[in-house]
Amino acid sequence: MDMVAGRVWADERRPTRHVDGALLGVTVVLVVAGLFLLYSATSETLRADGLDPFSRVQRQAVTAVLGMVLMLLVASFDYRFLKVYAGFIYAGLLTALVLVRIPGLGSTDATGTAQRWFEIAGFQVTPSEFMKLGLIVMLATLLSELRVSIPSGQDLVRLIGVAVVPIALVFLQPDLGTAITLVAITVGMLVVAGTRPLHLGVLAVTSVVLILLAFQVGAIKEYQVDRLTTLFDPENSSESARYNLEQSLIAVGSGGLFGRGFLGGSQTSLDYVPEQHTDFIFTVVGEEFGFLGAIFVLGLYALLLWRAIRIAFLSKDPFGTYVAAGIASMFAIQMFVNVGMVVGIMPITGIPLPFLSYGGSSMLATFLAVGVLETVHMRRFK
Amino acid sequence: MEKVSSRLRLLALLVAMMFVALSTRLWFLQVLATERFQEFAQDQSIRFVPIDALRGRILDADGDVIVGNRMSLQVRVNRAEMGDDTEAVLQHLSEVLDIKVERLVAILRTNRYFQRQPVPVAEFVSEQTAFFIREHPELFPPDIVQVEPTSVRDYPYVRLAAHSLGYVGLIEEDQYRKLEGDGYGLNASIGRAGLEVVYERSLRGEEGTERFVVNADGEVIRPLGETPPTDGHDIVLAMDLEIQQIVEEELVDGLERSRSIFDDDTRRNLAANGGAVVVMNPNTGGIVAMASWPDYDPRWYAQGLTQEQRRYLFRSPTKPSSNRATQFTLSPGSAFKPFVALSALRRGVASLSRSYYCPAEYYAPGDESGAVFHNAVPFSQGYLSISSALKVSCDTIFYEWGWQFYNRWTSDQFGAEPFQKDLRGFGFSRQTRVDLPSESQGVLYGAADAADNPDLFFAGQWQPGGDILISIGSSYVTATPLQLATAYSAIANGGKLCRPHLADRIVSPDGEVVKDIRGHCRSLGYPKRWIQSIRAALTRVTSEEGGTAYYAFAGFPHSQIAVAGKTGTAARPEGDFQDTSWFAAMVPANNPQYVVIVMAEQGGFGSQTAAPIVRRIIERIYGIDSTSRPIVTGGTD
């Protein structure tokens, strides 16, 4: 008997017998691998500064354990509760996004350019990370309640309206990376919901016009433009942006086929790659484990995404399908933009690599997402 | 739901394309282009710091250090980093180093070095000054002003043998481009003149390197090991320090004395503005002493030349930077006659047993142009043997031999130009291949040269006058003092031509002889008897009344040490110059230990300037207390 839903299941359909083991397995492997990569990326610098070389790893491990607990907790609930509370979650997170902008409440980063998290008990809580899930749940709720199978123009305006508000708030923080992720989630879910190509086209044109407008009025900060254009125009971009890209390419490229061995990468151990423990964690994979290691990690993500899309397939309930599709879109875009940035085929935007990048909120949000996937999988029979 | 699943397939397809794109790119970076990136990674994470090798020393034959090394605190300025700070930094440097700002600007304006090459502006800065500069980075930004302990050349005898030794300087831009691969860095020192250039490879040694792993901030993480430097080899010279000192002093004194002599020809005092001395061991070709005056202080180069020094070295008409012993070519005049006599003997033009008439004037037989060739003295000197002709330096007898050579050559009795061939055999118009850079070879013209360059010769061909003038060492022949020393050494050693050399051997830091430079001699094929009789004849030049250097050697103890010598007085064709004064000596005459050549520019007669200098040098070498000063009369050739 499912305690929470208060429903009685046939024995063979008991949720606990339908845990997606592969999904759980790939999650654990990725998180553990991430701890090793993090150790490689941070230990030398911490030791040089006279600090405990394990301090970052420990912190990340604690977050991961907390994340797993949260994941299991979420998995044990029927996901349809989310549909009920979608509005509250969405509104709550929107409020958080507004509050984080208020000086004194939200905290700025060291350079003072962005204001995106709350400082709570020594942990940084970044609402935008959770907003990704909030938006998925909200859009899935709206989409599953449509009367027709394909969203009409009117529906679209409503859906877009729901998406644009958090996107705009995140964008203004400014957090371009998360804004891009939110856009990708929205687009992915709209595509799966069967939005007409014509509507998608209109949407695309409108977005382009809005983005150009944003450039025009200066809403996009100079450093963001810089980082974006480094890829296409390395000669004219700023020194630091170019340096970031160069060092990243050197790290990955010098790994070769087999890599230089765990803790054996000079780029990694000698601190040549900036932001290596966060956005550029994949350079450690590239340098120390080579092409084979990189393909192995990409394989883990492929497995993860396959399981997510499979769950969307298997769910008999449109809400479950949409939620799973949204989560798949989120993981896919984050993985692609992050690794693409590291290997120089995508512009530099601050998008964390799920499971591997150092950062508490990202880690927790990722585990929550996996938890949601699990509960959908476990309760796919209605 | 069918439709949903097809749209999910679309999503899956998009995701698959993402993986294809990333994998392809990774394949390119990590498999195809990995070598390049590995190089980049290594280049930026491993730093090489050169460890200078100690440059080899230059020692005299007895092992006295003539050129050594000492540590100097050197102040260097990196022009590339100056930017807006230029004025302030120069002002502060000027105050602390006590050098005028204009002088600093002049030093830094040099275009000899790369822009990014730090230029040395001061040597031997005191410890206190170095400390002050290092302690005040706000006045002297460390990326602009550096104080580094540097090993620099030390010259215990200051100007001694400056022209032979040469000097060492910071590598110049074009040299750096050529030598970059041979381990020369931007701050490398390199031999730039004299022996320092010729033996650069031996002296330099091999730079060592220390390797460090550095992090992104340039901090040294750990050492990776080092290759120790190999110090350079020492060069041991044939030079005798004492004789070198004597020679330099006597050259300066002798020229000084001559400047008070009134020259009847030009109606003014002798200019005696420059000269050279070569003292050679005739049996080995070893150069015992070599001097050129005016000279310079080699330390100037280490500290960067001042405007004044630069003007003095390179723009004064006396050319102090040139080594007159190897780079100035002048007609040797009568000092050339012994070689002409030997050629005449070899070719049957003259004989030791015959006597020849020495008229006041000579006319070439069959010459209808009316050219008159005068004797050195305006009267006939009667019938003379070869020996006596050399003693009194009769010109007209030699003219006749010169004409004979011309005449017999036209009838092709000996094949092409035996005269020139014999004289070239003594090393004239050939480089001696001494171990010094930029040696001049002089000229010795003949019919072949006239045929090659008809424009340069009268009537477009070789005339009898050519061979006639060569026979008295005039016009068509020029030589360096070193060439003359080498040729006289052949007369001194019984007929062998030896390659002259300043260095005797190269010795490694642990005392092992790496290379022996001595002993490149070959026989010229003249009978010993001829050579001996020429030397005997030249002994009469200094010791018998009527000899051209008799008065210059008046009071010299000939019975104790016999000196064979020959005067030379040569006009200079170009410009308003007084005659070049030469004297060549072999001592002791019966078994010469030394050949001494003195050349005095605008020194008048050979007996006026050069012969007295040679006499004083010989007296001092052999410790002869000469109470009677050389008697200088009107002078004879």
C-alpha cells in the first residue's frame, strides 16, 4: 500500500518494485566520480594555502548525502502531489528570486557583479537552481491540463508568460547560464507538447528580437558579451575570457587518448584553469583521464538522458511525461553547453555540469530532479 | 499518445546529436591535436633558468692571467617595460648611479639590442647602491630596473695587448638571431673582437639549466633538477707578458721621440701618428708580443661606450680600434729586398758570387718613355755584392733585377710570373691565418692582375715599371707588419714559413691540453746557404759603417749579441702622408730567437723611427744597459 497516496496497488505494481536501478546507479557513479575530480582540481591549491586539501571534497560529499536523502524522500511521494502544489512551488520560488535581489537579503559574489543567492547557515542557497525544477513542474501542470492535445495560440501565450517571468528575473541577476537553461527547458517541453512549428517559429523570431533589444539597451553586461564572443572572435575578446578558453583547451587537449593519470595533470594541479572546480570541472576529466575518460563520462550522461526520456515514454500520465521531458531537457542543455564550452564549441556561460560541478544548490536541485524522475518511473502505471 | 512518443523521439535525436558533436570535438582535441596541446601545457608549466658558465681565461706563456673574470653588480634597464615611467625612472637612476640622464638616454637609445633585451647601464655598482635599488621598487620597478651579479671580464693589465685580446659584450640583435639555437640567450655575452671572437667556442663553455615547475601565478612549485654548466677552456698564449709590456712602452716612447724630428721632404715634423710591433718566435710562429698604437681600454666596451669613446674609437683619423699589426697594409719599402734577393737567386737573375753596379739613376732598357728610377741616395755606390747591396740598400741594383724578371717573363723563360710566385711563397698578399679576426692580406700585383683589371694599370697592361718597383718593395706591394714578421721568420729559421699564432694551446679547466695550436711550418725550398748569407748581409746593416741602421745601433754591443736587420722607407701613394718607417730585425743573428718588426706610420726613414724602437726593445729583452742613446742623423733608408 502506498502510504502517501492512500491507494492500494496490485502487488506487481508496487512502486518499490519499480525503482529505476540504472538511473540510481548512474547517479551514484557520477557523484562519486565528481568527488575524485573535485579533489584533483582543488587539493593542490588548498594545500598551497595551508588548508585541508579535502575540505572542498568533504563539503561536496555532505551536500551529496543530503541530496540523496532528498532524492529518496521525493521518490517516496507520489509525483502527482507536485501537480497539486505546482502553483505554490512556482510562486514561492518567484518570491525568492525577487527577494534575492534586495540588498541585505541576497548576497553578491566577490566581484559584486551578480546577486543570486541567500547566505543561510554558511551555505549558499541559490533559488534560480531550484527554479529550474519549479518551472518544469509548473509548465507540466499547465500542459497536462490543456483541453486539446496541441496547445493553441492562447495557451502558448499563457505558457510563455509563466516561463518569461522567472527567466527575466534570473537574467537580471545576472545569470545568463541559468536563464539559457530555463529557455531550453521551456522550448523542450513545448516541443514535446506538440506545439505547431509555425508557433515555434514566431516564438524564435520574437526571442531573437528581444535578445537584440537587450543588447541595445545594455541589459547584457559587458563581461557576458565578452565571454560569449570569445568563441567566435578570440582576437577581440578580453584577456581573461580568452585565457579561460585557452587554458581549458590546453587541459583537455593535452590529455590525449589515455590521459595523464589521476592527479597527474599539470594544468589541473598547477591551477592553470580558472573556475576549474565549478564550471570547468570537465577539464579534469579531459586532462587526467583522456579521450577514453571523457567518452566514459559522456556515456554516463547518455545513460542518464536515455533513462529520463524512457521515463517520459513510459509514463501513462501526460503530467509525468512532461515532467520527465522537462528534466531531460534540463540535463541535456546543461551537459551540452557546459562540455561544449570546455571544448570550445559553445560560448562561455556559467552553467554547472550536473553532479560534477562544485556547488551545493546545483547538487541538491540535480538530486531532486533525479528523485522526481524516480517517482514518475515508480508510479508510471497510474 | 503516439504523437507524444514521436516528439520524444525528436528530443532523443537532438540529445544524440549533442553527443555526436561533443565526441567529435573531443576526438579532434585529444587525439588529433593532442601533441600541440601537450607542448603548450609543458611550455607554460616548466620554466628553464640558465646557469652561466664561467668564461675561460686568457693566460700568457708563463701562466699569468691577462684576461680573467670578476663578479660585477650590473644594473640593467628593460626598455620594453618603461612606458610612462621612463622619465621618473631615469631621473632616479641618474641620482643613485651618479650618471647624467642624457648619458643614460644615450646608452638606452642603442639599436644594437632587441627592444625586450635588458640593456646594461652600469657595472661594478656598490653593494649599498644595489641594496637601495632593490629596496625601493616604487622608484625602480623590478620589471624595469634589475641589479644582477654578473661575471664580467677583468683585465689586470688594463690596456695591455688590447687589440689582440679583444673584448666581450652583450650579444647583438643579428648575432642573436643566428646563434639562438646554440644556447645563446638574450643576455648572453659573446666575444666581439680579437681572441675573444676566434676562441669564442672554447672560451664560452656550456650554459647549464635549472628546471622548475611553475603554477599559473608563476610561483615555483618544485625544482625538476639541473644540468650544471661546463666552464670554458683557458687559452694559453705564446705571449711573454714582460716583452709585451716592453714593446708597448717602447712603441709609444719611440713615436713620441720622432714627433720632434723635422722632416726635410715635407718641411714639417714627423707626424708619427701610429705604429705597430710584432715580436715573433721564428721557429714556431708564436707571437711573443704584438702591439698597435693608438690603443684603447677594453673595459670601455663592458660599460657601454660613451659618445666621446665612440668618436675616439671609430671616427678619429688614427683609427684606434684597428689592429695595425694585422689590419693595416702599407708598402714595406726596402724591408722587402731580402725576399727579392732570394727570388733573384732562385731564378738565376742574381748570384752570390757576382758584383753589380749601383748607379745613381736607372733606366729600363728599351724603354722610350724616359722614365727615371732614382737610387735612394743621389749618387752611385759603386760595384756591390748582394750582401753589400742589402747593407747600403742600393735601389738601382734591385731595379735591374726587377727589370730582368719582367724581361725574362715576357720571353717566358720560367713560365708565368716566377717573381710574384716566389714572393707569395713568403706569405705576401695571402692571409697569414693568424688567430685573429678580420686580417688584411695586402697586395702583390703582377701581369695576371693587370690582365684581370686592365683599367687599374697603366696602358691597360703590366709594365716593366711594375716589377721594377716591386723589387724595392714599393707601390705594387703592400703588407701588414704580421706578414713581414712571418716572412722574416722564414729567413730567421732557415727557410720555413710558419703560420703565426697568438695562442699556443687550449687548456680545459682541469688543466688538460685540449688543443695544441703550434707547429704549422713548411719549408720554402731555399738552400740554407742562401738564407744564411742573406742573414749575414743583414747583420752588416746594423754593425758596419755604411749600413743603413749603423747609426741607429751605434754603441750597441754587437759582439755580445749580433742583430740582423733591415730598414724600410716607403712612400704612401694616396694622400699627403709622410713616409712609413719600417725596421725588421732577427736576434741573435746566428740563431734567431726573436724576429722583431716595427712599423711607424709617418715615421720617416726606417732608421729614424722604427730602427731605434727595435734597438730599445732588443736591449730591454736582453737586459743590455745602454748608456749611449741611439744616434739619429738625417736618416737613411
